[in-house]
Amino acid sequence: MKREIIDAHVHLITPGMIHDFRERATTLFPGFGGAIVENFEKRFEGKTPEQLFGNDLATQAAEWLKAMDSSGVARAVFFPISERLEDVRDFVAKAPDRFIGYAFLNDPPSKTAPERLRAAVKNYGFRGLKLYPPIQMFNPCDKALFPLYEEARSLGIPITFHFGITLAAFADYRYADPIDLQLPLKLFPDLNFIIAHFGAGYFREACLLGFHNQNVFLDTSGTNNWRDYTPERTPLFDVFKRAVEIYSAERIIFGTDTVIRAGVGYRAAIKAEQEAVVDGLPISDSEKDLIMGGNARRLYLGG
């Protein structure tokens, strides 16, 4: 039987989302407004958001479908970078059998966050929530987040966290440690938490969370170049192997962290590299299939 591959961590970005992200960043870090703009310009080689991503969701959807087909990806899970959730809704509607949408909240600790999440899930059919503590500057064990966690639990959706290092140079690493999830994991045992990028430099801490907690997952997404900034550059195979030994294959989720924009397509090389690593692991074929798509199917599609 052909393996169903679900890329469970890619990004939908629109010009409006870029605008929101810049505005939010300069509000959080008012002393670094120039640096933030410079960071964006360097990252995107001086191109405007419109030049990079266009304004036509139908064109973006067609590009994604072509890329997914050529790379053998059955479905993809799309994370936005701001609370322009109508963009995600309209994009997913272009191919609802292939695209899975995620919610993002600009102010997760706010009292209105649970209500906004419920509306997003109930009205737009989103399957998860993305939170970004180092950028959004909150600690995940802050009690102000507990109503949001309870709402996610009630809705039956997972929450994905980006901890660790990030491309955003203005991130606040006081909020980058996944070990801060320990209390929420205990208090909300029926809520699934996902740590992106193997913890992005906090792999040790992410592994420690797997000791007592069965409701935490790791996603494999991206280049995993966080390994370049650790005391020892662990081979990617060893990262996967250790993650499976601690978490089991049932709680590891494949992703590439792809952003398709002008001149940059799907991260097929990352997909090929990670699939080769998974196929080399000393686990059964069915367990390999879980990592490459089965676990995401269970979390997002219930099968």
C-alpha cells in the first residue's frame, strides 16, 4: 500500500499577514523598529510582500497543489503568521481535501482568546492552534493561558508551540524553553500539545517532557539547523532515533516548514532527507508510516 504523506507543518503567508506581523513586532519591541524592517528586507531580498506572495489565494493554492503533487504529499497543514483567519479559511476552501487550516491568535493570554478560538474552529473548520512564545512574549505556564487551553481541549484540537531559536532576530528567548509546558501538560491531560522543530535547540528539554507525559508530540519540521548552534552537532538520524526511543513513533509528526513564495518552492529536499532518515530507523514499516502521515491523520482527521 502506498504511504500517505501529510506535511504537518507548512505556512500560508499573505501580504496582509506580513503587515500584521511587522506591526505586532514593532509594538512589542518599539526600540528595534529599524532592525525589524531590516531583518525582513534581508530575509526576503528587498522584495515587497506583494511581490513575494501576491494577492491571489487561488494562485497560491494552485502552486501548492502542483508542488504537493510533484513531491508526493497527500495533504498539508497550514499555519498562518497572524490572525487573518479569513485568509486561511478562503485558502483551505480552494482544496479542502488537501489543505488543513490552523488558527493563530495575536494575543493568546487575553480574556477574549478562548472565544475567538472557538469561533475560528466552529465557523472556519480549523484543526489546531499555533502559538509562538518567543515572538509573542508569554510563558505557556502562565495561568492567563489556562482558559485558552481548556477551550482547545473542549474543541478537541491540538496546540502547536514554536519554542527555541527562530529566524526572527527580535525573539525573546526567556520564553523559548519547552520545559515550561510541564505544568499545562499535567493540568490538561486530555489536550494534545505539539513541540515544533524537535524543540529548535531545546531537544534535551523536549525529551525530558516525554518522561511523564503522554499528551505531548514532537514535530520534525524544517532544516533542523538549530543543531548548528548546540555544543555538539547531533546527526539528524540520531535526533530522530532518540526521539522515537523516548516518545515512540506514535508521537512524532513529519513536517518541512515550507513557505512557497516567488522563486522559492516546496522543500522537497527536506522531505526526501527526512523520509530517508525515517526509513532507516530500526522500527516497523507501520511505525514509519505513522511518522510520515498516520499520526497527523489521527490528530487532524480522526482516522
